[in-house]
Amino acid sequence: MRVLGIDPGYAIVGWGVTDYTGNRFSPVAFGAVTTEAGVAFERRLAQVYDGVLEVMRTHQPEALSIEQLFYQHNQTTVIGVAEARGVILLAAAQCGLPVFEYTPMQVKQAVTGYGKAVKKQVQEMTRILLHLEKVPKPDDTADALAMAIAHCHCSRSRLQGTPIR
């Protein structure tokens, strides 16, 4: 199974593609789509859409794993992330890619075995599972790879994320 994990945002969209065969992970590619502050927001959304669509077309994943949006402290930020998430979901729909949402707790549980693990624990376990020399940077990229791992682990269990219809 090939899975694209995405950590949504509008300044940085972390992405990571992993192959999962049997119980073994292989990193395919990972990185980030970035946009610059000061650029018109609608232009930033277009850049997010174009960048994510290119990743999907290049790596041909079978599923998209994305973090379920939850309200943070800053209303402006959550609205912007929701809009960026919308263009990511549009790209997935146009590629015919099924989308699965996971909460941060589900990702932590799937990657580390502990739903209240701290970010560094999740990142280190992601590095180990993917046999990487170091944790990918920026953090959004490591988070995206953890999203992909979570879907692989959860796709056959009761922890499975919510498919978006």
C-alpha cells in the first residue's frame, strides 16, 4: 500500500509518501510545500493546491492520510488551515484518492503505542520505522510521515480514521 500523509497548513504543508508491505515501511519521498508570508492568501492557497497535486500525480498514492482539524487558540489560524485543507481535499478528489482523517491521539497511538506521546517521541519512532538517519525537517514533514504510518497501522484496525465522503 502506498500512502500520502499530509500535515495541512498554509505556510508549510508537510507531506510524506510511504510504501507499506507486510509490516515493513519504506519511505518513497517527503518534503514540504511552502508559501511566503505577504503573498495574497488566495495565491498561497493556489500554491498549496499546485504543490500537493504535483506530489499526488508524481507518487501515485493509494490513500491520503490527513490530520483531523481541531480548534486551536487562534481563530484566524484555524480558518486559514481549514481553507488550505480544503484545497488539499480538492486535489485528492480530482485524483480519485480516498481520504482518511486521524486525530493527533490516533496518530500518536498508531506510531508509538501511546496516545499521549510527546512530539519528539512520535518523530523519533517515525525515524526508526522508516529507517531514516535523522528526523526529517521541517517538523511538518516528520508529522506528515507519521500520518502516513498511522494510516498503514490503522487501516485494518478499530483505530481506522474517518473516511471523508
